[in-house]
Amino acid sequence: MSHAHKTKVLFVCIHNSARSQMAEAFLRALGGEEFEAESAGFEPGILNPLAVSTMQEVGIDISHHTPQSVFELFKQGKRYNYVITVCDESSAERCPLFPGAVERIHWSFKDPSSLTGSEEEKRSVVALIREEIKSAVAGFIATHRARS
């Protein structure tokens, strides 16, 4: 059974290097055919190696993803059902309003690029952020299915 109308979801953070990439990957992995997931950033950076390695720990490979600009998608006239910002509060305010976006959701996750400490300490915090993102995405899917 093919879903003619997929629910389009855009995840946004500052650099599109970790949080939004992880959220996009989890929605693809957990949401199956009914969702179309993309992610973008305000200032696209480079993929965070810790995000890549902690996702690999749960069997998801994001190493081939290229961070993209939220403004580029905006200019291309892309339309989404949900725009979910996954940066901290101050950054979420910079998110452009997508025309026709049905719902904007804000999830606040710690920024993996701002972490301090040893590589091991950073890795364990990124793993925690990964689990928070995973449960947020799972909750989003459940809520969405309950509604439709």
C-alpha cells in the first residue's frame, strides 16, 4: 500500500550537523513509508563526527548526509506539514516561517558542538542526546498516527 500523501517533516537546527540530522534519520528509520523527512540548518556546517558515530552504534549511517541550508529549501518553494526546530530557544526564533507549514514544533536539545570535556565524556552526552531525539521522534510518530 503506497501513501499518496506522505507527511513531510523538516527538522531544523543551526548547522544541520548533528541534532536535525539525527532526528531526520530516526524519522526515516522509525516512521516508515508514511513520512518524508528532511533536515536543514541556518548556517550549514559539517557533519559532527560524534553524531555520525553514535548513530552508527544504533545501526543508522548518516555519514553520507550533506548539511543543507534551510533558506535554500525555502527559496525552492518546498512545502512541509511540520517544521520541527531542534535547537535551543534563542536559535529557534531565527527559523524562517515556511509558507503553508501546518505546524511548527519546538524540541530543545543540547548542542553537541558546544560540549566540553574529554572525547569519552562528549561521546556519552551525544549518546544521551541521541536517545532523547529518538524518543521525541517516536512520540511524534505515535501522536501523528493517533490523529490520522
